[in-house]
Amino acid sequence: MRIDVVTLFPEMVEHAARFGITGRARERGLWRLGLWNPRDFATDNHRTIDDRPYGGGPGMVMMAGPLGQALDAARDAQRADGCPAPRTIYLSPAGAPLTHRRVMELARAPDAGYVVLAGRYEGVDERLVATVDEEIAIGDFVVSGGELPALMLIDAIARLLPGALNDEKSALEDSFADGLLDCPHYTRPEVYEGIAVPDVLLSGHHEEIRRWRLAQSLRRTRERRPDLLAGRTLTKEEAALLGLNDN
Ligand code: 4FN
């Protein structure tokens, strides 16, 4: 997979993309990162990339010209690197909320290419927004730039690429991957500040442990994120663990 990011702060993206699972996946060649600064495509002496909004009002808008040039250069680089149909994604508060389902879809084609646009200021000239394939939002809060949302999207995709995780099972057993929150986790010591690890986890009864964890996940999800349960059908076992009837 190849991902190109169009950003006024390429160093921010480059630096963050070096760490952890996503950084290791990159070292393993599972994905490649390209970075494009619209400032490098500005035509005037001051390398201007923003201007005042037509109609007035506070703040600045990213100009279509340099941004369009940077996006074109990114798409050309993708094609030259064996990604014939790059998909352009704009991280935007007006986008569709990102879900793990969408992340899995985007990660499913390991040979795909994505051009990711991160905005700054008040946003991007609408004539450029109109050219993107998809708008994605990471959450309902104000941020100062699209770089961190872009990095969250990239992180979520890269860790799903085949070979990124050392323990191949853990991507499947993630909370959210099966639509439920995680069960509580414990490690040594057995007693911390007077609080003991639940007995069942020390029992060695694997089937009991599996059922306890599933029950914890289900109760936690019902308590804290009932919206997640609403979009999911319960198995008979799950319904029983939540104390529901089968009819
Ligand atoms: N944000 C809101 C409403 C209006 C504006 C914003 C906002 C960064 C370039 C966009 C924000 C949120 C989630 C990108 C927010 C995201 C962004 C995102 C984002 C600078 C213009 C801006 C209703 C969400 C509170 C600034 C809501 N996911 N504007 O934050 O890019 O990806």
C-alpha cells in the first residue's frame, strides 16, 4: 500500500509515522509514505498558500491552486509507483464518521493507494473539496489541523495490513473488531493496592475465562456504549450472558 499525505506540516506526519506498529509496518515495506507540501507548489515569491475568504469573515482559506498542484503531484507519484487508481481522502469535520468497518475496507486492498489531504486554517477552497473521492471525520471536536486525524486514519489502516502485527490473532480479538468493548485486563502483581485480580483469571479454566470475558465485554458495552450493541445482533450465548430471553 502507498499513502501520500498533502500537508503544510510534512515533518509532523513523517515523525509520527515512525513509531510503534505503524512504523514497523513501514520498515517492513507493508506501506510507503509520500509527503507533499502545497507551499512547494506556490507560484509567488512569498510562497503563499492561503488567502482571505470571499464574502469576508475571520480566518484564512487554503487556496485551490497550490493544493491542487500538490494533489496532482501525489497522484502522479502513486501511478508511477504502481498504484494506478489512487483514492483521494479529505479529513474533514463534514466527513462520514470513521468506523472500524471502513478502516477494514480501506486496509483490505494491500496494493491500494490513498492520497490524504490534511487541512489547516478555516479549511480548503470548496472547488478543491469537490474533487476528492471521500470525506472522513475522526470525531466531533474542533482541531487545529487535519494532520492528527490523517495520522489516526493511517495508523488504523497500517496496523491491519497483513504482516503488521506479530500476533496475527490480536487484530481479530481487538475491542471494536467484533463490535464490543474490551474486557478488563490484568497483569502482575496478583494484588495491587489491596485490589486482587478476579479469581476466574487465575483458575486455569479456559472456557470459564472465555465466558467471563465475553460477559464483561457485553455488560461494559451495554453500560457505556449501547449504540454499539444497537448495530449488532447478539448470539444466543451473548443474549444469555446479558440475561435476555431468546424471544
Ligand atoms: N478540522 C466542527 C465544526 C466546524 C469546524 C470544525 C473544525 C482543521 C482545517 C477543518 C475536525 C474534526 C474532525 C478532520 C469542527 C477533522 C477536523 C476531523 C478538521 C483545519 C479545517 C479543521 C462540528 C466537528 C465541532 C478545523 C465540529 N476529522 N475545523 O475542527 O479538519 O478529520
